[in-house]
Amino acid sequence: MDLQQRINAFAKLGAFLCQFKTNGIEKDDSVVANDLFFDGFKHQLKLAKEHNGWFTEKNILFSIKYWCNALTESNIKYWINKYNFNNINSKNIAIIMAGNIPLVGFHDFLSVLISGHNVLVKQSSNDKHLLPFIAKYLEIVEPEFKGKIKFTEQKLQDFDAVVATGSDNTARYFEYYFKNKPSIIRKNRNSVAVLTGKETIAQLDSLSNDIFRYYGLGCRNVSKLFVPEDYNFDAFFNAVYKWHPIINEAKYANNYDYNKAVYLMSEFDMLENGFLMIKEDKSYSSPIATLFYEHYDSLEGLSNKLTQEKDKIQCVVANEFWNNEVPFGETQNPQLWDYADNVDTVEFLLTI
């Protein structure tokens, strides 16, 4: 199977996924193999939603919409244009996936297959329905993928390299267990936003999407704000208010109530608006329904701090502050070449 065949297969997958939009699911008879897969994928969406309470239909379809937009032939070609795929010796690449948001491990899956390798996937139990069905679709539209995609719930065996994503605790286990294999091992990271007090209403409105999308469970979700001394949060609270219906969703509300009770009993100072708590804290990882903030004295000093602590940070949302900063509202819309932890997965796969 040559590179163009692989590109074509993923572009067909993109067209298939484009039927499942956030504003409605609508069948497109021009999509390849649709009669075999359309109804089945609708069923997988239902199973994923029932299995994991955080995977609401809106969040699942938002993730699918992202991949619909990303998986076009022109976009894939633009992404891989800088790499040399000649003389690839196919190897078996294991992927250990997280399950915090829908299809969170798909980029690794795509990177392995587009590079010409075989993939061995160990999924999170929280996100186990969508990817195997997508893999079956790929095998139908490109039969040469058969035998190149495997899933396992057992101990990983017969692999040449590994890409593993987990917490700081599991990363220590991964580093020991895979010490004799080429690896990419990802730990906890969080995203931050830098505010100056000069943001427009539109920017703060967009920032609210970075905070609340997927309930804040993704590493690209903003979990902390850096603000100047005497920052007034009124404009921020007004801008995020559009997300207030989130408190009507049981799992989120339970976390809000629990964390609020903990803060009150501990007599922590905080601001809250009925669906979000804001607490001053030097940590990067805030609990669900909570946003941490920290004051800075100068943007130069803050830049130095974020540089020193870059291994804790996935994205920096800002306006003309940081190299490779993410615009307000765009954390959950990375390009294919925006690699997690800033580690080029494809380059790794081409050099093992």
C-alpha cells in the first residue's frame, strides 16, 4: 500500500464522519460504503454516550466534526509534505490511549498508519466504542489496511515502539516498563490563558469555549488564568455566562457541589457564579467546575515563568504574548501538525 492509498482512505473516512454534525446527523448517499456503516456508527455513538456519562452527544459530535474538517486530502497532504516516507520498514507500534475526551487517541492512530506502520491499540475503557468501528471502515475502503490494525485488552506483546498517554503516576510505570523500547510517553499537562484586562468581549466569549468544552477534561482545556494585579473578573463572568446550562448536567453539577463544599469547609477564598468557581492557586490542574488563577507582576516575568514550567503546559491562550500561542477559542481545534507536548509523532515514527 503506497502513501496515496493511505491518504485516500483517511479522506474517505473524513467524508464519512462529516455526516455526523453537531447541528444534526444526515446521511449522504455519495459516501463510500455508507450502507454498511452509517446506521452502525449511529449505534456506536449511542453506546459511547451510554457507557461514559461525560461523553454527551454534543461532545462526541464536536470531536467528530473536528476530524471531519481535518481529514481532507489537501489537509493531510499539507501536513505530511515535509516528511520523507520512502523506504519505510513497517514496524508494530503500540498505542496506549487516554479516555478523557472522545477519540482523544485518534491522532496517534492516524500518525502510525499514515507513516506506513502497523498499529496495536490498547484503548481506555472510558472510550472503547468509536475507534474499532472507524478501523473497520478503513479496512473496507482500503483492504490493504487489513492485518495492520489490531486492538487488545491484554498485556502488550510483539511491538517495536510505543506511544503512551497517561497521568504522571502511570507515566512512571510506562517509563520503567518500556525502558528498552523507543517511546513517546506523555504525562499530565494543562493549558493556560494569559489575560491583560484589554481583551474584547468576543475574545472572552471565545475563551469560555476553551474552558468548558468537554467539561474541561482535555489537556487542551484552559484550567488556569494568569491575570494582572487588581484584575476585575466582571467582564470575564459576563462572557462565560452563556455556558450556565452546564450546571443542569448531573455529573458536572455533582462535581461543582462537591468541590464547592470542600472549598467552603477549608475556608478558601474564591469567586463563583453558580456554575464555575475561580480560586487563586499556583497549581495548573484545577478540578472540574473550578478555574485557578494567579497574578503576575509583568508580562516579561510571566514569560520567564511559563518558559521554566513549559513541561506542565499544553497550550498558552493569549493575544500577541507567546510564541506558538493559541488564539482565544481555538484550543480544541488544533492542526494535524500541532503535536501533543510539542513532540513530533511522525518524525519519531520515521526514525525508529
